[in-house]
Amino acid sequence: MNRQELIAKICEDVKLTKKQANSALTCVLNNIGGALKKGDKVSLVGFGTFKVAERKARTGVNPSTGKKIQIPARKVPVFKPGKKLKESV
């Protein structure tokens, strides 16, 4: 399912216009992204938790040359599915 299909499904389920559904979805995604940017975690009970994880610096290998390279530490978004989501899949 892509963004447009999700918006269409929201319109059908909640009886909103496409413009309203798009605004609602954009708002939710922006707020999740904003919370992660601040270092907060977002928990949606039954669905899952979004949080930021730290990846340590490490040594990698360039596959085309075989030369070792240093990969710097960085922050990455992580999603851990909730119990209800796991059971539904």
C-alpha cells in the first residue's frame, strides 16, 4: 500500500475528503518525525513504538574495491511492532 492508497482507505473508513485525509496523515507523520528528531519515542499501544537508536562507528569494506573504510557513528529511526500488530500478521 502506498501513500495515495492509504489516503483513499482513510477517506473510505472515516468519511473524509481526500484533502482532509492527506492533511491528517501528513500531520501524524510530521509529528512522529518531529518527536524522533527531538530524541523522544512515540508509542502507539497495540501498533508499535518508534524510537531513535545510536549506531556505533565501525569499519566496513567497499565491495567494489575491497578497501576498508571507516563508517561513522549515527542515529537511525527504529520501529518495534506491538503485540497486536505481530499477532495480526
